[in-house]
Amino acid sequence: MITTLVYRDNRFAALNPPPETLAALRADESVMLWIDLAQPTPDEISAILEALFALHPLVVEDCLSETRFPKYEVYDDYLYLVMHAVDYSRSGKFTTTELDLLLGKRFLVTFHRQPLKPLQAALDRYRKNPTTAVRGPDRFAHVILDLMTDAYQPAIEELRAEIAGIEHAAIHESGNLLPRLLAARRDLAALRQIVRPQHQIVADLAHGRSGFFRPIMLPYLRDLAEDLARIERSANAWSEQLILAFRVFLNRADHEANLGIRVLTALTALTLPVLVIGGWFGMNFRHMPEVPGRFSYPLAFALTIISTLGMLIYLRKRRWF
């Protein structure tokens, strides 16, 4: 599907003009175009990318094939930019959708194979406000990139809540925390792999090296690069928090294991008097002075109780029991 916004002398002029008029509009020096190709057919790809804009065959090939990493390439009359929008849910975790942008002095072409909420929001913004003056396609490109960066916030908030839950569980809850911790680590690694290269690309664009962003737009790009850098720093900090939570979890598990061993040791020590006294009187010696006496049994019983209580008091004082 093709969506076309036409601006003449920086003012909105038409929405989705007839396809046969695009060549004349492309040649008009006063016209600026934004053409969005959403799940385009082969005929639409050929008509726009090859016939209308005469893109380099390698650029067309890159648009048609998905790549995991963002990039940008500068050609004579346009900038080719590949970025990735993020989608996140606790069930599906991180998924990305590629967005190809072709930025020229008087046009912007966006190409994507899956629906993109940030891109749709940008289109809706300009369609609902046709009186807004737009002085360059770089403004469109910035708005799209800015909305794509804002789309990270739901993922950031869910990750922050998940990590806080892991830290609480590491201190206050029992059970196997390792699966949750490893899953959070994978999510953070995926977030860093998505954000870091996009931050580098936006930072390069913010220096004006491409030549397709006007100087007035560079501060906005620097602000966008800082937002991406902030997300990357947060992901790095959360990774360190997870490592600390894991260490706390291991120390707590070791402490609980030591408590169990200490209790078992205390129980063994508590039964020691009974075993010693019972073993002594159960030796069945032929001549044993303690056995024939009238009070031998009460004495042995009392000695067992007293020595056991004494051992219990000793263990309590040592806080072993």
C-alpha cells in the first residue's frame, strides 16, 4: 500500500495523488514528497523505488532483504538509512521491525514490511494537521525516529518492574530465582543490541556528516542520540543490578544451607548425652558397680535429662539452635 503526502512551498497540498502524477511532482522544484510503502507489491516497488526515484540496485536489494543491524549510506542525491522499531511484551519479549528510509533534499521514502505504530502516528500527525508548515523532509525523518525512540518506554518500564521484582525476590522470597534472572539478562542483552548501533548512527547524523539534515535539525538529532544513550546506560546499569541480585541470591542460598547444616549439627549434639549415657550403661559388664544399686536407673535417667538440658542451653547461647 502506498501513502503519499504532497507539500508545495512547505505547505500541505495533497494526499495520495494519482500515481500517474508522481513523476511530474517529483520533477517540480517546489514540491516535497513523503511516500510510505507499507507491505508493497512488486509492482509498487518497481514503480516507486526503481522508476520514480531510480535508486541504486543495491539499495533496492537491501530494502527487499531484512537485516538485523541498522546502517546508513550516503549517495549522491539521497541518504539510505536502516533503523529498527522495537516491540515488547512479557510473552514475546523483544521483537524488531525494520524500517528503511530514503532521505533526499525534497523527498522521503519509507519502506516497511510490517505495520509500524510510530510511523503510522507520524503519518496521522501530518494528515490531521495539514496547516502545519514543513520546510524539509528531514523534519519527517526526525519525527519518525523520535516516535520510534518513544516506543521504547513501555519496554523500559516493564523491564524496570521486572528487575525490581527480582531484587525483592532475591532478598525476601524463597524458590528458584535463576530462570527469571536469566530471562531478564537475555532481555537486557537484546535491548543493548538494538539500541547501541542505532545510538551510534543517530550520533553520526547529529554531527551533520551526511549533508541531508539541515543545521537547524542537528540539535534535535543530538537530543535523540542522548535519549538512546540514556536507554543504553539504563540497560547497562540494570545488568549490574542483576549481577548484584544474583550474588545476594547465592549468598542467601548459602546462608540458608548453612542454617540447615547448623540445625542438624545441633540436633546431633543434643542427642550426644543420651548416646553416651545409654551406651555406657548398656555395655553389660559382668562387674559394674553402678548397675546393682537401687537408684542406678533414676540416677541414669536424671543424668541424661540434666546433661541434655545443659547441652541445649549451651547450643542456645551459641545461637546454633
